[in-house]
Amino acid sequence: MVELKVLDSILEISKLTYKRLLSTGPLGSAALSFGSTYAGIFSDWKKILSAELLSKALKTNAGCSHLPAFFPADERLVRFDSPESNWGTLTRLFLSTCGNNKDSSRHPKSLEGYRKIVSDFFPGPPLFDITFLGIGADGHTASLFPGSCPDEDDEDWREIILHTEAPFSPEQRLTLGPEVIAGSRQLIIVVTGKDKTPALLRLFDELMQDDSRTEARVLLPPVKIIKRREKLFLNTLVLADSEAAAGLPEKIKAGYIR
């Protein structure tokens, strides 16, 4: 099942996603995306976490132990201190709130390095408790891009980590593979801003199309992932702010569920 919820503001989205994050428990795992949408969310998460830590400090010495282990859904092949670094941005905007920069060492510098980060935590095939994705104006998600995202019958679909190239700078990327993302216990896709309305429209248009009448290769990467999740009987939650959802038909905005 895929469900759409339209919320009025980024802050509302931040509160809901943080609640979902905590639902995984301290032994859980979370794969995080980045970009302009998540920059705002991470800033809100930091405020929420800071308030939590202040409250906890009055009662206990517990730090960020209530949070899951964090992993990048994707990363640009740049230095950690670069403003283009996804993991560096996450650390500066959110993880730095924890005294030990919780899991900040999980910065992938290479394909093999990324694989080792994942395999060191998961004893077998990686199964994330929750994955947060966004959608770019071009329809990409994580670092899986329209026209080059593998299909289910491609060998690369099942790779744990993929090296991809973006059609814009920085080009060189690392990303979790589509099957890994699709298999997450929870998947949340966040779409905000009026510039994302066309991508959101296309997402639901492709989801509503008869599979027999579409070619897999032309589908947006998040559509491929959602359709795979449906085969696995896993739910997907799409969160949009009022700006992104403004151009959607009323029957979808009212709470699309399929």
C-alpha cells in the first residue's frame, strides 16, 4: 500500500518523521537522505533532540542511546567537510547534537568503504528498519536517476551499493541499491516545495497506470521502488507539504491510498 499525507508545514513533517524515527528503537537502523528538503528537517530534528536531551539531563545521564544507528541512503564522492557532502551535512545539522557525534564515522569514501560500513553492522543482507527518501525535481531519489535506475530484472537492482553518475554536479555518487531500499521495514518519501509538484504529479500518475501498459525503464526510480514494495506487501508513506501538493487532484490530496 502507498499512502499520501499532506501536511501544512515542514515543521509538521519534521515532528511526524522524528516520531517514526524513534519507533525503530535504540537497536534499530535508519538510512537517511539529504538535499534541501532534509536540511530543514534535520534542523528541526536537532531542536527536538536538544529539548529531549535537556529534559533527560535533569533525570539521567543517558545521551543519544534512544536513537537508532544511522546510515546514508546515498553520498556524493566529496570530502566530509565539503558543503556538498550528504553525511557531513547530516553530522553538522543533526548528529553533532550528540556528544559523540552518533555514528558520524559512517561516512563512505569509496564503494568498498560503503559496503564495509553496511556489512559491519548487518550480519547478513542489510534490512533497514526505516529509510527516508526525497524526490528531486527531475524525479530522482537517493542517487538513483531517471533513465539509469536499474529495473527489477537487472543484476544491479540487487546490488547492496551502487556507484552512479548524476546529470549534474557533483556527478560521482554512491547509493544504496533499489532492492535494499525497497526492502526497508518502513519507507517514508518526503516531497516539499512547489518546484517538486511536477515530480509528485508524475509519481502518482505512474503509480496509477496499469503495469501491463508501462515500460519499467521509463518509470521514475521511486515508482519502481514503491511497486517492488507492493510485491513484498510493504507499505510506503509519502509526505508532502501544501506547496508540493497544491497541483494534485483533490481526490489524491484528500488522502490517496492504494
